[in-house]
Amino acid sequence: MNETTFRIRPYSKRELARLYFPETVHADSAVANLRNQIRRIPDLVRELAEANYRTHDKVFTPKQVGILVRYLGEP
């Protein structure tokens, strides 16, 4: 069995959303799903804001990806 390990690194919002929602047909829908997941967890929203995340950012930094993985698990 060939298992891949998720790496904490910079990810575009689309790339990370597609990893979390691979069954979603359109990338924009995957981004919307990720955005909705984030909004449902106030502590996640707060920590991302503290890590300088802004909703219009196109890329998640490694620190922001680490925060997302802590709350949402690995994609």
C-alpha cells in the first residue's frame, strides 16, 4: 500500500480546498465548502485571523495550514 503523507507547506486556497473536498466537481465549490467549514468554528476563525489570514487571500501560509489541520484534520 502506497500511503502519502500530508505536508504542512503553503497551499493555494483552491489546492487545499480540493484536498479537503476531492469529490466536489468544481474548484469554486470546494473553496466555498472549505470557507463554510471555517466559518462554523469560531476558534478557528480567530486563530486564522491571528495568523494574518484574510478572506481574500489566495494562499494559506504554512502556519495557517497547520491551524486548519489542527481543527479540521488532515485532508
